[in-house]
Amino acid sequence: MSCKKCIESPVIKLTNSPVSLCKSCFIKYFEKKVKKTISDYKLIDKNDHIVIAVSGGKDSTSLLYLIKKIVGERKDIKITALAIDEGIHNYRDESLEFLKGFCKKLKVNLKIVSYKEEFGKSLDEILKTYKGIPCSICGVLRRYLLNKKAKELKATKLATGHNLDDEAQSIMMNYCRNNMAISARLGPLTGIKKDERFIPRIKPLYFLTEKEVTSYAFLKGLMDNFKECPNSQQAYRNNIREMINDLELKIPGTKHSIVNSFLEILPLLKEEYSKDSKLIKSCLKCMEPCSQEICKTCIYIETVIKS
């Protein structure tokens, strides 16, 4: 058995395909797919300042490397890496050290923002009194800081490392929760309509599976530690992930079908929810965008963090 593109020995079988590729051909396939996604969905424009949300994980590390490789030589485009230090002992401190070295190697400026500095407590400290699911409060605080700090950095785009698995999970989570307004914000280029309070989010890895991203990071030697957040097993998303992975084993192509079917109805969702001018408000406390009078972050600050 040899690589579909050449005579070399294959190292990976593509997801949702009988094709097997060698290391060199897989890397070319992967990078070509990212470039096509950027081109097809017009994710990057002239004079963009792209702030890349990085965590030190396989997805954001691969994304940072690729965006730097694709547009790094263009003088009209600026790249900044933005890391959120939640304050998770024996996890985030290790990944931040990796990021410092990786960004230095790529010659990309790295901005680190911590929960401790912004909210007065680290996540570990918050979880001493918060009895809910860790990912619930952490996700709210993290998304809040990413948008807020990207605006402060004067970003025109906020790039995230979401892959096809992530998107399929988000789609199914919103279906299960009957939350179509949130679904309308998904896609390779997020958002319902242009709003200066939100930095547009782009997902160049959108059509690549988690397996493919992991393989790329490993084969390129970008990192050798694929450590997961110790709190992730408690997340609701984890149940959806297991369900979809089980379906994928029984019905190959399920993940692609979920995402591709969703993309067919996404324009209709955006059109429907863009009619509601009251959908996005400004928080009465912090003035950041939200869907209610007081944003979830400010509610958490008052009821959990300061309590």
C-alpha cells in the first residue's frame, strides 16, 4: 500500500475518505485546505490585524503557525497572539511557557491576559466556591476577555482554532438546547451582522477534523504535549462529543454531514435573526455586548467572584 499521491508509505488515512497519504502529501493537503477556506470565505482581507487566540493546544498552535506561514511575509497584515491565563495549576502555566518560546521562534508578539488581573481571582480560586460546571463559567469569562482584549489591540479579526469536530459539537449542542439564535452566529466567519462591538471571528481550520489537526501538529513537530484541560471532562460538550464520535464510528461521514447540512441553512438563520435589532445590547455595567441587560460575566463577577 502506498500514498494516493506518490509512491511513499502512507502515515494517515483521511477522515471521511478512502485516501491514505504520506507525511509530505498530507501536509500539503492540510495547508491547501486551510488556504482554500480562507479564500472561499474571505477570512483575511488587506490591512487586517489578526489577533490569534492561542492556548498552547494543538489547534491554536497549528493555526498560529499556519497564519504566520500564509500571510507572515505580507507587510499590510499584522499578527498578534492572545493567550488567556485562567489560572489552572499544573496546566495553564505549562502551556504559557511553551507559547512564549513558540511565539518567540515565529517572531509573533504574544499578549497574555489573566483572570487574576482582570477579575481578581484565578479560575482555581473561583472554583473553590462555584459549584457549577467549570466550563460554564470559564467559557463565559474567556470569551468576554478575548473580544474585549482583541478590541483593545485594535484587531480587525479574531482567529480561533475551532476545527470540524468543534463545529459539529456546537451545532448539536444548540439543537439540543433549542438555541438557534446562537447557531446563527456559527460558521467559518462568525456573527449575524456587522457590529463594531464584536471583533469578527474567523475559523481557518473549519473543514479539518480533530484527527487531522492533531496529525498535522505532530508531523510538523509543532508540539509533543497534547495535554487536555483537567476540567474538560465535566463539560456538557463532552457528552455531545462522545455521542458524535460514536455515530462517526457507526456511520462514517457523520461529522462532515452535520456541518455541511448546517451550512446550507446558515444563510437563512442569519437572515432571520438579523431582523431583531434588539438581539445584541450593551451591558449596563461594563458596556460590552450581550443579549440581556447585564452580561453573564458581570453577573458572575457579582454573584460568584466577589461573593
